[in-house]
Amino acid sequence: MNKTNEIVAFPALIEPLDPTSRVVITDTMHTQKNQAGLIADKGGHFVFGVK
């Protein structure tokens, strides 16, 4: 069984999407620079929850 978590799976989920001029909203777990970069580099915007 290949176990993974949401942080590791995030890039594979975002890659096929076109977030250009869209807002991607995620929970606190995804408040990370590399994940913000994945969205912004493709022309998208993001809102991350912070605790």
C-alpha cells in the first residue's frame, strides 16, 4: 500500500488544472510557499486559511 498525504499529492492535483484568473482556496495544511508558487506560476490566485 502506497501511503501519501495531501501535501505530497497537491502538485499532482494542481498540475492538470488551468487556474489562470481563478482563485484557488485551500485549508490551513496547504499554506506553504511551494504550493502558492504552483498556483501563482500558472497565473492563478490563492486564498489559504491560517490558524
